[in-house]
Amino acid sequence: TQKGDASDKWFVSLAERGQHEDFLTRAASLMLQEAVFKVADRNSSRVLEWQEPEQLRRLIEFDVNEAPVSQDRLLELMDDVIRYSVKTGHPRFVNQLFSSVDPYGLAGQWLCAALNPSVYTYEVAPVFTLMEETVLSEMRKIVGFTQGDGLFAPGGSMANGYGVSCARYAKFPKVKTEGLRNLPRLVVMASEDAHYSVQKMAALFGLGADNVYSVAVDERGRMNPSDLEAQVERAKSEGAAPFMVLATAGTTVMGAFDPIQSIADLCEKHDMWLHVDAAWGGGALMSNMHKHKLDGIHRADSVTWNPHKLLAAPQQCSVFLTRHCGVLSECHSAAATYLFQQDKFYDTSLDTGDKHVQCGRRADVLKFWLMWKAKGTSGLVAHIDTVFDAADYATKTLKSRADFKLVLDEPECTNVCFWYIPPSLQGVDPMSHGYNEKLHKVAPKIKERMMREGSMMVTYQPLRHLPNFFRLVVQSSGVTHEDIDFFIHEIARLGAD
Ligand code: ABU
């Protein structure tokens, strides 16, 4: 039976309101059963049901029409959306730097959607303003900043952009009003393994992507401080102004941690802003066992840290922190009088929106705060130690097998990078002609097969001179040693010919 049109007249009549309540109850039940509970059952559900784009265009009625569709049809469409979407909450989705469904994080997401706030003024978002104040302050303490400021950004790339923006403003405050025309050529230093957002942000802010100087890394993917100094001297000798270093704590592919102490020394010597992109590795700060990897981060001028990565909050939850009070507001405020009136009846310093470059902004803090409350700091610590332990198990297991080869014998983060050596290449001298070309083709083929079967998702990539290799990311503490055994067996099974 078809139940009424999908109209949006929530307030019109009790009858219509009843229809909406019925719809939302059924929708919530569908989401819980099909998108949440079912995917937790690793053996009876698939990570994805692959369809070619042409087929998928036919399978889902994407067209929007003049006439409304019924609520029953909407539920069918939602079911289709769930069916053909990748189940990133499935324990066998280890493709990206995010995964899993945290029940408290999900409740926070849903509560945020239900309340539909925009966190720019205290009057519109009183609870979330104070919640952000608390969570950002706690995160600053964990980083080791004794004072400062911060904000929730729409993703790690934008948080790195805030780093560029604040660094430039701190050195050249007139840039805010006069733009770039009176400035020297500005240069940002970042390692060759740094996240690609640094080039994007350099382009977006008018610096130019060519003015990101690439600093060499060592064999483990960590920035080489000697080369950093050489690049700074090169920029200066060219008459350019190297004003910022973007160090990385947990590179995207290898999971390398740049040596922050040495980099901070060079930043002090050459008067450069130090931004640490800890989007991925920041979660390690929670753990006494692993925080030494970010030694010196308290000396950074600013930090990116994404709780949606290693701390497994739902997408998106990205934070920008700085130890400098005031720089965010001074750099970004536009003082719109229709929103940030100074003659309000409450403390207008709580109208935090003006330090952001966004106007409307979702309360990403809520899901993370709810998770933190539910687990306690001790639960977050346990999560971090569990995922590092699982990565260690994966590393040891791969090391013990002749048909796999690790890229790094001892990964620094929970990225485990490796090649599968198919039977046709086993026993072949890796230095022999054509070996790397053949190996380069192995991971894409296995990836295609796993996608078509839907059994798991793990990504691959080349890096610098290295042929394609798999990167298994352990980021969910729901990933067990048995899951890791499964990943390894499955890759070997799919690549056996
Ligand atoms: N910063 C986005 C990371 C993408 C990935 O998971 O590889």
C-alpha cells in the first residue's frame, strides 16, 4: 500500500504529522537495520555490490520529477541507496583513513541533523558554542599548547588551509586588506610525501602551487631536515620569502612522522611558521605508548587533527588548533553587522563564527563529544592502542609469508604497506628487467577482483619510484586479528593466478 505523498507540511495537520512520524520511524528502522546492523555482520554482508556506472544509472531512479513520490517509494529508494553504497562501516573496509560506525558518533550525527544548527552565533547555537570551546581546549592541552584558539573545519585540507592563511597573516598582516601585490614571492616548505592539500591551498590562496618547495624524505618517508634547510636557503637566494613549513605527523600513504623537533629548530632559526598536519597521526597523541612519535608538536604554531581518522569519529570531524590567541579572528573576521551585532545582550565573544571562512557550519563537535563522553579518555586511549596492536599483527603476519613483501619492515603508524608477489614473480630476481613493471600491475588487478566480489576494500598506489603496493589501514578497533588473516588470505586468493 502507498502511504500519502512525501509532502513537507510537517505542521499542517495532525494527520499529516502522523504520516511524517510514521515515515521517519520506518526510515530510521531501515537505516539501522540495513546500513548499520547488517554491515557489522562480516560473514553475511558484503562491503559493496559493484555495478558499472551505466547499470547503476538504470538501477536507481536518479531523475527528479515534477510530481512527488510516495513515502513507500522513498523508502524503496533509500533501500537502493543503501544497497549500492559502499559500506564503510563494514569491518572489511580498510581502504581509507576513515571507516567503521561508532554508535555514539552516529547518535551524535543524527542528533545534529535533527537539531540542524549552524554554529556561528551563541544565540543560534548556545550548546554547540560551549561544547566546541571545551573540546578544542582539551585537544589543545593534549597537543601541549598552554593557550591559543581553534575551530572545526570542513576536512583536513581546509584545516591545512587555515594553517597557510594564519601563517601568512602572522608575517604579512596587510595581506588581509591589500592582497598579494606588495608581498615578496611566498614559499611553503612541505615534504614530498605531504598531503596534496598543500598544493591546492597554495593555489587557492594565490601563492601558486609551484611555490610549495618539496623537501626530500628518508627511506621511511620522514622529512629530511638537512634538505629542508637547503630548500629554505634556495628560496632565500632566489629572493623569495619562505614563511611556513608544513610538517606531517602520519603521512597519508606510509604513515611517516616527520621529525618535529628538528623542524621546529629550523623554523625558529629562519622565522617560519610551523604547521603540523596531524590529520591522520594526531590520534596517537592520546596514547602514552605512541605519543612520542609527535615529540615537539607543542612547538608548532598550528596543527591539523582529524578525529574522524585515527579516533574513528564519523565523517567529517576536523580540527585546526593554534597556540596563538587572536590570529584566527584577526585574519578572517569580516564583522558582518547583520549577524555579529556588537550590541547584543550577551557576551559577543561567544559569537565565534567570524573567525571562520565559512558562514553556515554544521556542529561536527557533537558526534566527537558524545563519543568522548561515552568512552572516556581511557576508551579513546584503548582504541588507539588496539589499532596499533592490530597493525603490528598485520606487519608480523606479512613478514612471515614468502608471497608478501613489506614496503617498510616497521611502519610508524597503522598504515601497513606491502606488495603481493604472485606465483609468476615468486623466486624472480626483483632487480631483473621488467620485474617492477609486472609487479606494478598486480595490485590494480587484485583490487578490481575484490571490488567485483565485494569481499573487502583495500587501496593501492605507487609512491615516488615504488611500483603499486597495497596500503592496509587499521583505523577501526573492530578490526580483529582474524580480519587481518582474512585480508591477507583474500589478497593471495584473488592474486593466485
Ligand atoms: N586525507 C584524505 C586521506 C585519503 C585516504 O584515505 O587515503
